[in-house]
Amino acid sequence: MAFRFASIERLPEAPSVHMTKGSLVHRTLELLFTRPPGERTIGTARLAHDAAVAELGGDPEWELLHLDDAAQQAFVADAWELVERYFAMEDPSAIREIGIELRLDAQVGDLALRGIIDRLELDEDGGLVVTDYKTGRSPGLRYEQSRLAGVHFYSFLCESVLGRRPSAIRLMYLRTGETLTAIPSEQSVRFITTRITAVWKAVERACTNGDFRPRPGALCASCSFQTWCPAFGGDPERAAIEAPLRIGQLAAA
Ligand code: SF4
């Protein structure tokens, strides 16, 4: 149901503090990695963070959050804490990056797939490593594999575009300081292609039948479309009119 609202009807979503903070931290690290390795210190990270915060000024998402002064300060301070934790997890001057915020496109049958990789680097043996920063909490053991499925997809994109399978994929949880690592294999690549094909078939079927079902779970708490979701007593047919109106009201507030 959320896929119908977001990707088929393309309804606007209200920004969230969590997502906007994640973008700020990613931007800070992106700016940090524009410096030569020897200059990637906590001092230059602070400058990068200040520059990324200054960029927020012109960002409509930031305006729509309507944070008061105290909330803005807490937001910026918390984002900086995540950058400091990043420094506790690894030394950025030792990273041999070959791409930051790297966009990759690949074709699987009729499907055009696209992803943006936070960082692609070389390990000490010259192998490719995909790294993804996460600003939320690390998942419990039960959810580790499903979280890694996202980076396995990035690994699949790398192999399709660059012709080499990455030697490792990593999720860096900046909130908790944990890193999850997985080694892509023939089996994981096969799983990704099978899964992509199955998901696309399900999307086509749902589009043909108009049958998009809600699947309530933990993500409902942060879903922008809960108001129109039948699982919460909402009417999906009202979303196309009411979702843009809601964003308009937020902008005018
Ligand atoms: S509220 Fe939950 S079930 Fe409904 S659309 Fe959002 S994520 Fe899906």
C-alpha cells in the first residue's frame, strides 16, 4: 500500500526529523571525503558539518519541519554526535575511496535498476568494498539479514556495472558504533536477481488488479500515509487530493 502511494501515485511525503538528520550526516561525510586523506581530521569534519548545516537553510524539507530554536540546536548537536561516533569507528584518512554517493544503473531483463552507494572503496588487497552509513539504531539479530539485503543489492549493482563482485559490504551504524559486514557470494547475487524479478512481478500483478494491500508492521509508525491506510481506518482514494493539501498547509504554517 505504501508503494502505491509513494511510487505509483507519487504523493508527496512530509519530511521527518530522522530522515533529514540522516541526510545532514551523509552530506557531512560526503564533504569530508572531498578532502585529501591526510586532511580528514575531526577539525575538517567540523567544517564540513558547519557547511552542511548552512546548506540546510535553503532546503524545503528543513523548513517543513518547523523546528524552534531549541529543537534546531538539539538536531544539529545530535547530527554532530553521529559524525564524532563515525571517527571512533574508523580512521577516514586510511580509506581508499573510489566513489562517494556513487550512482549506478543496471539492467535486469526489462527492468532498469538504480542505486546510490554511500561509499565504494578498495580494501588492502584491491577488492571493492561497499559501505553504507546508517543513522538509525542497529537492528536486532533477527533483522540483520534483511538489513544486509539492501547492501547486497548495491553489491549486485557494482558487479553488473563494474564487472567485479565486491569482496565485502558493510553497514556502519553511527548511532551505536556497530558495523555489520557480509561477503557477497554467487548465492547472494542469485537471491537478489530472483527477488528483484519476484518483486517486479508482484508490482505488475498489483497494478493490473489494483490490489495493493497494507502490511502493518514496525514501519507504520514512520509511514507518511497512515491517514489513508485501510489498516488504520483510512480511505486510500482520498490520498491523491489530501496528501498534496497537507504539504501545502505545512509550507504555509
Ligand atoms: S501505515 Fe503501514 S500498512 Fe499502511 S501503508 Fe503505511 S506502512 Fe503500509
